[in-house]
Amino acid sequence: MIRVTVVHEIDLVCNTLASVLREEADIEVVGLASSLEDAQACLLDTECDVLLLNAGRPSRALLQFIHQSSRQDPDLKVLVMGIAKAPDFIIQCFQAGTAGYVLRDETLEDLKRKIRAAFNDETVLCPQIAGALVSRVAELSDFVGGFGEDEEGIDLLHSELTRREREVLGHIERGHSNQEIADALIIEVGTVKNHVHNILKKLNVESRKHAAILARQMLPEPQPKLSPVPVQAATLPYNNRSLYRRSAERAFI
């Protein structure tokens, strides 16, 4: 069951979306909010898998909310809806930590499809946005300054992780879920979540996808194999300490 919280400043729209989503057998609407403040309260009181967040008027507050929500709960998927096809703002949303977006001219069926995609760690991109993201990745690599070849930087990040955190990171890189990691390492799912939270904090990245990108540079040896898990998520730019500071002004309005 996908637990969804709907955030829209117009109550009528919020309730209409909730009614439509409640008709889906695999979706449960667990919260409604009309502001970012109300949404924050909902997240504190209710466990949520996907936060359906209306973009409204793009603002720094919106991007900061996405950033903070993603950092506080790495398993939360923020899906921003009502966006115009504006690559710059969509990229800023991804940099802040969103898992996907729904354009203004998309349908309710598109919305449902993207909720399910976000829940399954997949990202659905139109060609224009995908091209813009590829360009942004190349641009960010200039800021990193050849980070992938900086062995001292890689070793420093690697040394900050415990042995168990490196094991968990290896499974994240392979696209495994918390439950699959728990089964493989014979630990509780809650313990896996704690490890994931610590890994993201130590690597200073926004999401599991970003951690996986960095893991490919940090972990030269193959990790223990599990059954293949199909992951169709787009590769997104990641943040490290120096990169985030240098790109912050571009990432936020």
C-alpha cells in the first residue's frame, strides 16, 4: 500500500485529488494539507511514502521544504505537481531532493503512474527534461573538478563509514530495498533505515540515488549479490560538501 499525503493550497483541489486517489486499491491517502507548515505537521504525525506537493508559485521556501523533508526522512518520496515545463526549475527540484514531477498539462492517469513510479524508486522524465538533466550533470562535474579521480577525497569519505555502513551502501548501489538489505544482512528494517540515514548524512547527499552514484566511485570490490531488482530511475546529480556549497546559489531560487 502506498501511503500518500496531498498538499495543495486550494482545499477543493486537495480534496478532489484525495477522492480520486482513494479509488485506487494500492493507494491510501493518509494526510491532507493546504500549506507547507501543515504538510510538515502531517509528516511528523503520520507515516508517509509519497508526498504529493503542489508547486504553486516556485519559491525558495518550496525548495527548502523539499530539501529538509528529504533529509529528515530519506525514504520519503516528494513528488512535485503543477509544474510548467521549465527545465531550470525542475532541475532545482531534483537538486533539492524531489523524486519526480507532474506537469500542469498531464492527466490524472499520469499522476497515478508517477506516484507508483516514485514509490518504486523510478523517475519518469520527458526527453526535454532528461536532456537538461544530462547537461546539468556535466556542468556539476566541472564544479567537482574531477572528483572521481581524487583518491584522497574518495578515501576520506570512505573512511567515515563504518564496516556495516559500507555493506549497506553497497546494497544501495545495487538498487536493493530496505527489506532486501535487512534480509541479506540479517538485521531489522529499522536498523537498515538508521544506517541509510547515517550514510546520507556522512556523504552529504540528498537521496539513495545520489549515494549510489558516489558508491560506484567508493566501492571498487563487488558487493554480495541478491536477486536482481529492476531499477529504472534516472541518474541524478549528487551533492558533496564542496559541490553543495558552490552550487547552492544555482540550486535555489
